[in-house]
Amino acid sequence: MRHVDRRSLRFRLLTWLGGVALIVVGVTWLLHGILLHDLARDFLGERLRQEAEHTLQQFRQEQGSLPAWLESAGGGYQVFHHLYALRLDGVITTSHPRWLALLEPHLKGEDDTLVDIHWQGRQLLAYRKVFTLDGRSGVLLIGEDFAQVAAGLTTLHWWVGGIAGVLLLLLVALNLIAVNRGLRPLSRLQRQLDELQSGDRERLRLDTPAELDNLVAQLNRFMDDHDRRLQRSRESVANLSHALKTPLAAVTQVLRGSRPIDDGRRAKMLLRLEDMHAQLESELRRSRIAGPYTGQRTLIRREAETLIDMFGALYPDKCFRLAAIPAAEASVSVERQDFTEMLGIVLDNAGKWADREVVCRLELAESLTLTVEDDGPGVSAEDIVLLGRRGLRLDEGRPGHGLGLSILRQLVEQYGGVLKFEVGGRGGLRVVITLAHGDPAP
């Protein structure tokens, strides 16, 4: 026996659709029975009213004598099928004398109405007509057996119920077909995910319903991000292997040699070791880039204030000032470490070159704009275009290895942002970073 997973989307859809169909068909069937009975009763009541009007018309034309068909009814009809009862000046005439006791109370009414009379398990539908004839008041009661009509209506109602049951089963079968067809994209998506896991596919490509477009796009973004991280890790390993191989060989050769290590050779070895340390630090920083699809958000003001305090202590002779502060709860979809890495690189670079002051502005609207400006010597307009190139240093007079701004550019590009270097209003360098406020576009 096939196991039924009650948590499956197919089971839930079929349960809800089947339940709704059952309720709709059941309520429709019940309403059909009620409306059918009321329509039959109204139709028969209208016919009895017309018969009563016609009888009174003949009664007036014959000047008070009973119409022939009423006399025949009184003499021949001994079944509860069609009857009359007439009260005129207290004198009662009826086609069924033995039922007079049952009909007599309804002859005392003073309004024209349709009445239901039940007797010995049978139902009579009668119309009462109040009239006056030559100054004499009278009441005419004409009735017909409603039990036969009710029996026919019941039979018809159950036939309709049987047809409704068949239609319900057909509707459930159609719901099953519709649900299975509607869930085919999910089955294809599952197969493609299995192919991704086995390495037979690189991306998801589906002609999916609109409701799955965001899901497929998000999965493709995660896979692209995973590929980028893997590629970045491979490049880091290759870069480290290439960059460290020669310095390590040189240091090893010196240490294995018999020549004494004088101050000059020691300085060269230290320089090579510092380069190796810088290369390691750079690659480690690159490997820590999380990317825009971590699902994390960063509180801008808290992280910026923390960095401003840290660099203020690191460069005590410089004034680090935070301007255009956003609200405390303002956040962006940037991983916290990536945000602090971006802002930290810019603040560190400004602290090295500033004379007295570094100003950081945070502006949050449709996008986040980070602006850091110092009052240092700045960079010429010709050299600004060279900033951010890997390993390039425009001034060897300050400590560094020319890797920070290249990492910054890589981080900003990873988040689909824009990085600009400009000549500041105070003569120093102005760095402007613009990041999307929400999730980046696929």
C-alpha cells in the first residue's frame, strides 16, 4: 500500500479541493431539495387559486347552485386527491363528508391563503377563498393531495443527488489531474537539483510558473555565489603558491647557506617575510568576503560608530568625525564583516594620509552612500584612475602594500555597488561607496 505523506503539497491541495467540492455539492443538493419543494408548492397553490376563482365565477353565474364538477366530486371522489369544502351562511358542503371535521377549522378563516393539512400520514394542500354572494358571506376551500407530488419530488431529488455524487467523483478526479499537472514544475525542479548535486548540471533552467520565478532565480544566485567563492578560494591558493614560492626559497637558501647573516641580509629577509605576511593577510581578507546572499543585515550606525572609535584610538593625532548619521535601527542587506571591511579599509587609508581630520558621512535613501573624506595631500586627477589596482602604491613613504583599495573594489563589486575616488573639497581624497539598499538584482 502506497504511503500517504500528509505533509505533502499534493495531499493538502487534494484534501482542501475535495473538501470544498464536497461542501459545495452537498449544499447545492440540499438547496435543490428545498427550492424544488417550494417551487412545486407555489405552482400547485397558484393552480388551486385559479380553480377557486373559476369556481366562484361559475357559482355566481349559476346563481348559487353548485357547479357540476363540484357535485361530481362530492359523489365520486373517495380518495384524498381533489376535494372542496364550501361554507355559505353557516351551511357547509363538502366533497368528502368524513373529512369534514378536519376541514371545518380552516373554513373559519377570514383571509385568502394557502394552507397545509396533514391527516393519517398524508398531506393536503388547500387554498382558502373568502367571498360574498348576494350579501351572504362564504368560504371556499379547494385542495389537492400533495403527497403524490412530494413523493415524485423526493424521487427526483435523490436522482439529482446520485448525479451530483457522480459529478463529485468526476470533479475529484479532475482535481487530481489538475494538481498533478500543476506540480510538474516542482518535480522537474527536484530532478534538476539532483542533477546539480551529481554534477550533470550547472544552473537551473525551467519554464516555471510565475510563482516559482523568484525561487529559481534565488537558487541560481546562491549557486553563482558558491561558484564565485570556490573560484576565489582557488585563486587565493594559486596566488599564495605563486607569491610565497620565490620568497620562501630565497629565505630557505639564506638559512641553509654557510655565509653569516649581516644586517643587510637580515633586513632583506625581514622585508621578504613582511611581504609574505601581507600577502597572506590579503588573501585571508579576500577569503572572508561573504557576499550579498547570506540573508544577513547590518545595523549601519552601530558598526560605523564602533569603527570611528577604533580608528580614533589607532590614530590619536587625527580627528575622526561621523556626519549624516542614520537612525539607530537603519540596516542594509550587507553581511556585517563585509560592511566593516569596506568602511574599515577606507577609514584606515584616510587615517594614514589625513593631516588633522577625517569625515565620514552615511546617507540612507533608495541606496546606501558611504563618503569618507580627509584633509591630507590627496591624489592628483591623473593618478586617481590608478587607485584600486592590485599591489599599486602611489607613495612609498607610508606603510602598506597597496592591497587595501583593491580588496575594497572587489568587495563593492561583489555587492553590485559603485566605488568612486574623487578630489575632496579640503584637498584630500574623497571615497564614495554606493550600495543597494535591498537585495541586489539577480
